[in-house]
Amino acid sequence: MDDPEAYGDVDVRFLQPYQATKTYLCPNCNRDIPPGTGHYAVVPVEAPDLRRHWHRGCWDGRKTRGAAGGGTGTKKRKKSRKRR
């Protein structure tokens, strides 16, 4: 589920670290969210069985990052000058 908002409205709940008692897999970065880590539970209103748990940074940055979470690719590089 790359874009849970594609299913319509979503209910986003922040889980406090003391509420996070299991390990979850973040659908954005495919990394574990260990117990004791505050994170978001994102539930599509029309499809509650598609609830997913997201890292805070992954959820907050999902609109500005590419599909792999690696940035937008618009960063410009400076040309290096040769020293004489």
C-alpha cells in the first residue's frame, strides 16, 4: 500500500511508545518498527482491514520522496573546478 489515501479518507493515529508493544513493518521503507517506538497507524476509512503502521518520518515525508524514499532527484550538483 504505497498510497493509502488512494482509498479515500484515512484515519491517522499516533501510537505512543508505551502503546507500541509489537514489531510492525513500515510499508514505505520496508523496515521494522520495533516495540517501544512511537509511530502512526494509518487506517483507510473505507477499508479498515488495510491498516498499516508507518514510521513518523516515512508518513510525514511520503509526498516529497520518490517511491523508494530516496528523494525527488531534482538536486543540482556543483561542478568541480580543476586547480592549476
